[in-house]
Amino acid sequence: MSVVTLVSGGLDSSLVALLAKEEGLTQHPLFIDYGQRAMEKELSACRAVLARLELPSPEVARLAGFGALIRSGLTDPKLDVLNEAFTPGRNMLFLLVAASYAFQCGADAVSIGLLHEDTSLFPDQTSAFLSDAQTMIRRCMGRDIRVIAPLASFHKVNVVALAQVKGIVGTYSCHLGLDDACGVCIACNEFKLGEE
């Protein structure tokens, strides 16, 4: 089986890529530049982590215009990174671009690093969303391309623990794109919840 793995340089997607490698899946890593504030830090971490995992360097979909049009705290420094974090259509954009790439690569599936549904803050982080997205992708592409979320049974504490066991280091998970994690954004707050 081959899969387009959505990778961001963060802990979740890095673990997804490593688990796919351990399963022997052929991977086509894909990084989405959707105009996020942390794009440079994320892409740098993504390339370094994949190199350490001996996986192919990611293809980069340059879609920064999305973030310029669909503004949120993740894409616009004038907006609050925590309270205005919802970026409408972001995960659907990721899955549609990944499925289009999978179609061209002949891959069977796309993989996204969403966690357990009870941790979801937005409507595009649920199992119902993933199921509907897979149906829409089948209709758009004219063939089945599975949408998989290998960490769907995980909470952040489980991801952190398994990533430590697997030796994953050098990831980047802050939405602000600063050298040091801000400690305030949703991505940083997920790590705090994992510690409780």
C-alpha cells in the first residue's frame, strides 16, 4: 500500500510518518503551505525530521493565498492565535490536495495526524468529517482514496509517550513560528493538557 502522508514538522504528523514506515508503506510526504505564520519553522523541522527518519523529503504545496484570504490566528498576526484559531476549510484543503496528489502518484490513501475525537475543537477534526471527506474525495477523483487517521485513538499524552519511545526529536508545534514555543496557542496548550 502507498500513502500520501500529510506532514507538518509537528509531533503528530512525524509519528504518523514513522508508524507508516514501520508498517512498510510506501510514502509520499506532503507539506502544505497554506499561509500559516509558522510555515518556515514547520517546513524546516519537517525536512529535518523526515531526513532523520530516512524518509523522502516532502513535496511542498504552495497555497499561501488560502491563508491570505481565509484569515485566522494561524495565518494573520493581527488576529489572536488562540481565540481566533479556527481556519475554515483547512483540513478539507489538506485532504483534497493530498488526495489529488495521491491520484497522480497512484497512492491508495492519504494520512492525517488527527487525534482522538474527544480532543477536537473544530468540526473538521471529527470522525464524521473524515468519513464525509472520504466520500467527497471518491466522488471528486472517480476512484477510492482512503482517508486514514492513524492517531484517532490517541490523546496527546499517548503521542508524546510513543514519540519518546520511538526517538522522534526536533519537531515544531507552535502556531506563532517563534524560535521558542509561545506556550499560548492551541498547539502549545495540547502539550500542557498531556502533562495533566
